[in-house]
Amino acid sequence: MKSAWLKVALVFCVFLMAAGCGKDKEIAKGPMPQEFSATMASTSAGQTITSKIYMKPGKFRADSEMAGSSTIVRQDLNKAWTIMTSQKTYMEMEGVSDIQHQTISETVKGEVSRKELGRETVAGHSAIKYELTTKADGKVVILHQWWATDINFPVKTAADDGSWVMEYRDINIGSQPDSLFDIPSGYQKLSIPGLPGGMKIGIPGEGKK
């Protein structure tokens, strides 16, 4: 069960790095979209992992077909859930109120500078390519970011050395159903003592409250 939460952490890290990227206020035509769905493709070490993601203010969801699970972050409830579809069970972690705020910030955490490198088309969107310089824990990291000017959104982010790439595909901007961000009816909560954040995970027979 602990490995499932490592996958949750990985999803959060990738999403925070890619969706939290900033915009150049001079070329931005409006605010970043607050509600959308998309396919998120993350490539590293020659392997690509895709997830279907959904976003609205205070709420985030990522569905992983490979893992057979979904991750839901609810800032409004200060909780995150991992839902195992085949077992009809879910795990719960509290203390996640900061996650959603970071994903919609206008600059990358630790961003020092950015410069425009040109324009390219990514996933059907005309985008400005930037080189971003960031600094964290005394280390300087160079990223490339492709900012789609038609939807005001970072459609692609990559390490300068090409070691990883994160791209949004099939972006659909618009209202997302609230039901996507709730635990399905009939699922059981599991519980493992000693895990951080008051984490609880579903024992058969312990119903959803």
C-alpha cells in the first residue's frame, strides 16, 4: 500500500513542476484557465507514463490506467485520496492544503529568469518557447517551457538536458463535473497505522462515512 502513495507523490511532483510554471505578463491575453481536462504525458528514461487529469479551483484529479487508480486532491477539504478501482477501495491523507495553490501560481518556484527562444507548435497550439533558470537548495536548474498563447497555458515543460519531458495533450478547457472529485459510492476506506498525515486506507466492511 505504501508504494501507492509513492505514486501519488510522483504525480504531485510532476504536476507542480509543469502546471505551476509562470507566464510572461506582456504576452498573456488573459488569466490561466481554472477548469480543464487533459492527458498528461511524462517521459523519463525512455518511458512515457500518461494520466488523464481534471482541474477546477480547489480540486484536482489524475487517473492512471496503468496503475488502475485515481488520485484526487481536495484543497477545500485539506485531503487527498487514492482510489483503487478494481478493489473498490480508497486511501486518505490529510494535510494537503498547499498543493492546489502551488499549481496555479504564475511563476515556477525558485524562478530566477526566463528568456524567449522562439515559437513552435505543440499539441496543435501555437506556443512561445522559453528557457527558465530556477534555483532551489543552492542548485541552478535550467528548464524549457512552451507557453500556448491561445489558451494561456504551459503545454510542455522539459529539462534542459532532455532527461524528462512533460506534455499536456487533448486539452479541453471548460467546466468539470463536481462528481469527478468525490469518492465513488460503495468504496471502502483502508487504514494502515503509523503512516503520516493521519492516512487511512479501506478495510472491507468499514464503510465510507
